[in-house]
Amino acid sequence: MTAVHTPTAADSGASASANFRSTTRSSLDVSPERVSTVVTAVLQGVHEAIRVHDVTYPEFQAAKQWLMDLGEGGEWPLFLDVFVEHVVEEVAARTQDGTKGSILGPYYLPDQQRLPSVTTLPARPDEQGDALVFSGQVTDLDGKPLSGAELDIWHADSQGYYSGFAPDIPAGNLRGVVVTDSEGRFEITTVQPAPYQIPHEGPTGQMIDAAGWHPWRPAHLHLIVRAPGHRTITTQLYFAGGEYVDSDVAEAVKPELVLTPAEGRAVYHFVLEAT
Ligand code: MBD
Ligand code: FE
């Protein structure tokens, strides 16, 4: 028997914080008018909740303590991506055509191994889980195949853990950048991911617990699909009939993004709009 290290909130939610800082440029030139408009609206929403629900001093101080814990635990990216990002994506989607997008989430890592159109994702020699063959085609809005398109794919393992955010999983495991063939096609062999549970030791999990909600996302594949001259799509794909597909804690499921696998094979057609 080998010792199994159970990933904790500090291992995943917090490392998402370090990842965000190292990969995201967050300086943005915003006018004072824009800052005032949005910040005022956010504060008004908070003030209104306090008035409507008669929030007390002990509750206010408990909220302050929790917010401090959230920051100190490095869980702001986890919390924001689970509870807020879906609305930012919804607004962005208003002007988008082609395959539906979904949230990026906290566990994307850039610069993964480039892989040919027919490939197997990097996995441990004893990688657990049912085999999944995910294939399809990338085209433009007119159905013209996009050769050399990139499918940057990452997903959790059969226990729901992501490489880079849990101990004892090799770097790059179940991640890769797959390049489509001359007909825009790809065929990726991997394992079926498990549903993802928000780590319950940290402040995000504690809040979910305190509210009596469930901490689960349905099993999903993450994808960023890129092709020159086309708008990059960030999305996720789910599995019909899977647990939590109808109750995703992150509210990031769209009906167009649900795969119906048959005998371990799932097919999806990505459509990119020209820029
Ligand atoms: C995930 O795996 C995820 O995809 C999101 C959006 C939030 C937390 C964990
Ligand atoms: Fe995820």
C-alpha cells in the first residue's frame, strides 16, 4: 500500500491563487466614470441585502472574518470563478456566435505539450478511470474545416483532481494542446473525469456548508479552441445523465455543451466565428 495524500483546500484553491498571479496581467485602464458606476452598483447591492434581510452586527463581523480568511487562504480565484464568472461569461456571450462558451475556472495552465490530431493525453502509467475517446471536428460558421486549430484541453482525473493543483499528480497530467488535421479533425483518448468537489476545508467550502448547499460541479472537460483569424472559444463539455449536470454549483452548464457518450466515445463539433 502506498500512502495517499488527500488534497486539501490549501492544495487546490490556494494554488489557484498563485497560478492566477503568475499567468494573468491584471492592470487595466478604466475611466473613473466606469469605476464609479460599477463599484457603486456593487455596493448598492450589498447595502440592499443588509436592509432587506436586517443583517446584524455579529453577522457583519462574521462576514468580515470570512472575507479575510478567503484572501489569506488564497481562495479568491476559486470563489469568484465558482460564484461570479458565469455571469461575466453570459454577458460576453451576448455578442458571440458559434460554439457556446463557458467559464475558464481556476485550473487552466498554459504551455502544455503539443499533441497530434490523433493522440492520447499524458497520463500516469496506472491512471485510473474508464477510457474516453473524445473526437470531432473544428469548422468555421460555414462548415469549412479549420486545419491546424488548437484544442487546449484539461480535465480532472477519476478522483476529481487536477494536475498542478493536487499533490502527487505529475505536471501536465491530463492536459495537452491537440492540433487538428487537414480536415479539422481530432481524436483524443483520455479517461472519464469525475465530478469536482469544492475543497471543504477552506473558506469557500465552509460557506457552502454553512448555507446548506452542495459543493459539486458535474464531470467536465475544459477546452480553449483557437484558430488563426477566428475568435478563441473558452468552454466546457459535460456528460448527459451525469451527477450534478442539472445543479452545477458554478452554474456553468449550457444544454448545447452536454455530450452523449456511447460506449466510451463522445463526439463534438466546434464552430468558430471569423474575427
Ligand atoms: C473547477 O474545476 C472549475 O472548472 C471551476 C469553474 C471552478 C472550480 C473548479
Ligand atoms: Fe474544472
